[in-house]
Amino acid sequence: MTLDDDAQEELPLPPAVLTADDEHWKNWSGPAWRIHKQQKGRPDWNQLRHFGPASGQRFDPQELPEEDGKPEGVQYVASSMLAAIGEVFQTNRTIPLHDSTRLAVAWEPIRPLRLLDVRTTFGNANKASAVFSSARKDVTRAWARLAHLQWPDMDGIIYSAKKTGLPCAALFTHAEVAPVWPTLPSFSRSLTDPAIRDELLEIAETLRWEVDYGV
């Protein structure tokens, strides 16, 4: 196999039973960042989304069909504001500085999050060498579903963001069963807040993205 062949190798569907050693698990103590949209019917900053699996998301653990009220839940978080911005707005590569419904929220877990670390040799241990962050999303969701079923007491999956390479995580149902959120977030600002305008502009420059002032 050539280097080019290896680079283009696709992530296969998961085996019937997953294998994970101690080195494939990570405890995350925070902070956890997310870009939260305030809108009726959407989960709050400290709630999982029980609608799914959403076709645009990489690690949704819900079974098809895509619908609301699933017992499995998911919430995507990131290790920094930059990583969260990179995940949420990667399609248009534009940061909407005029969107008052979008909040940058950070919170500190009230207990360490026990996460399956797919950045490690976990894939190799399961006969898959492809990178999870760039694989087909329907395939990575199949891995997430099986991991969620096999290890119901894990809090989710930690992975590298596709655009930034920074640590991000998909939190699963156990984070709700044994709650991980504090009473209040440690940080919460609208994207329109002048207090974070300079930081958002710096993030846009780092990512080489556009900003949208809404004018």
C-alpha cells in the first residue's frame, strides 16, 4: 500500500464489539465551550439534544429515523471559543457578529467527563486506521451508536475538530443521567456583545474567515 492509498483509506463500519484499553479513555475537567442558539424548542446550554440523528453531525448516537424524543441524547462542546466557532460556522466560514440569538457559553463540569478518545490508537485497536474527524459522518455515527450502547456509563467521545484540529467532544446520555453541568455557566455572551468583538475578530483572522455585521 502506498502513502497515498493509506491517506485516502475510508473508515469502515465498526466491528460487532468494540475494544478500548485504558489509553483510549480521557478525563476532561473543562472548560467546555459551545455556541448556543437561544430559540424556542431548542435545548438550553445545559441540556442534551434528543432529536436525531442529525445528518450534519458527526457523532450523534441516536438510531434512525431522524426524529425527536429519542432516549439517547447528545451535546457538542469544544475546548475553546475558537474551537467552538470553528465547529459551528465551518459550512459558510463566516462569523455572524449581528446574530443576537447566538451565545458563546463556557461551563466547568462539576465532575470529570469520562470520554472515549478517538484521537488515540482506538481506531487501530478496532481494525480501522482512518481519522474519525474526516470520515463520512454516517459511518462515524455508527461508531458512536455502538460505543453508546456498549459503554452506557461513558460521558461521550472526544475527537479532533476537522477545521482547527482542536479538542472537541460529543456528550452522551450518561452526562444527563449523572449530571455534569453547574447551576450557571462560567461565561455567557451574545456574539453581538462588544466585550467579545475583538476576540471574535481575532478568531476570524486566525481561521481566515469572513465576519458578517448584518448590514
